[in-house]
Amino acid sequence: MKSVVIPVFACMLAVLSSCEGRSGYLDEGQQTTVTMLTDVEWLMSYADYGYGSVETYDDETRIYKFDKTGKGWFASGSFTDISKKDDVSYYQWTFTTENFVVIYMTGHSVEGYWYIEKLTPNELWVQWTQQDPVLHPNQDKDIYKFKARKVIKQ
């Protein structure tokens, strides 16, 4: 009996000690980030493409929408006309870091990483890079600033 109990106990100890303690649920900070990101449409107000190439958007703009399912879309749109959404393309997205500051997006016309510099209910500032900014910090980047627009549920 002793010869069976000790290996079983050792296996249980190994299994339990290898558990990370993650429950599959988001902590409060992660949930707040997801909610701020997904509850609105993000309208680009500023883009710095480097090398002195800066654009500001007053009416015509790019719109990004993140869904909690990990899917999203972007379109050409307008700050003033909320119904205008032309050339819609779809993408998938996910956070790549545990603190939810890096988003990886891939799709028909979207590919790359967003490093979140600032996220509030009204503003989103990101650095776009082609490679993971955590693993490759010294790469070329574009700076985008967005303003939030509440989504009207129909």
C-alpha cells in the first residue's frame, strides 16, 4: 500500500505545484482595459508616420471597433456622420502581454502590434509596429491617437 501512496502523492504534488493559479477570468485591471477598448468606436485624430509625416483628422478619419470576442473591424468614416463607414475590413485581435498593453491584430488589411501608451474612456494613444514591441523595442513605429465615440446599440 505504501508503494502506491507515495507515487500518487508525488504526482499530485507535481500537478498542483505546476498550476499557475490562473482561473481563466480577467482581473479587475484587465477587465477595465477590455471594457474601455470595446465599448466604443475609436476614431483616429492624429497620425505620426515618422520622418516629419504628421496628419490630423478633423472630419474624414479611420474608425476601429474592437469586440470582446477578439474580432473587430475598421473603416473609413467621419467624426460628424456616425452612419458613414466605407471600405469596412475585418480583423482578429488579442492581447500579447499579461498587463494588456500590447495588442496583436491580423486580418485582410490589418497586420501588426499596437503598444498602448494611453487608454482612457475618451482617448487611446498607441504605437504601431510590425513586430512585437516588447521583443523588438528599437524598430520603426507610427504613433496614432484616437478619440472615443459611444456606440449606439440598435
